[in-house]
Amino acid sequence: MNINNINAQAAPPEAVSVTTTFTPSAAQVKSDTVENLDKIQKTQTLQNQTKTKAKAKEQEEKPSSTEEMQELTEELNEYMDDLQTNLGFYVKEDKKHQIIVEIKNRKTDELVKQIPSEELLTIKEKMEELTGLIFDAKV
């Protein structure tokens, strides 16, 4: 065996590999980081604005007083008249300023549905009576 012949043979081309790596400069890394932070801040700002708008819209949709509830029931009653039904909507306020909505048959004055129901109002009264016995304070 000849040592000179072994060293003289070249490696096949597929065995040779060249690897290059890209190392960004500190300035490039800093500018990329600043751009990413700007994008994140813009996204967070948009999300906060969307949440704020959603809360404002939700508050606009909720009736805040008995008068507004009365207006809504009048509109519903007009709509029921257009549909030629006997259902009527009525709003009343009890002694404890609890708003109660009643759906009645306008011809017979029969109560179809009450929101909240009498059972729930009774339970609420009983819980208020027991507040001092079980709990120290109202939340």
C-alpha cells in the first residue's frame, strides 16, 4: 500500500459542504426590535380602543332608567299592534326600586310572563332578611 496515493485522492464533491451564517449587526438588531415593539404597541392600542368602544356601545344599549324602559315597552306595544296580537308589555317599579316587566294578554288582562318572577322576588326578600344572620355586610 502506497501512502502517497491515499493522500493524493480528492474527496468527492458531495462530501464538501460550505456553511455560511449571517450575523446581523447591533444596529440591525436594534432597529428590528424597535419595529417589533412599535407593532406590539400599536396592536395593544387598537385592542384597548376596541374594548373601550365595545363597553361604550354596551352601556348605550342598556336602558338606565324606568323612563327608558317605559319608552321601550311603548315601542314594543306599537310593534305588537302592527302584528295584530293581544300581547302587551308593561313596566312597573316596586317599593325597593326593582323594575318588573310584565307581559300580559291585553284583552283578558291575564299575566303571561313576569320578569323577574314572583318566586325570585320572594327569594330576594328572604335573602335580604337573612343578611344579618349569615353575613356581616352586603356586597
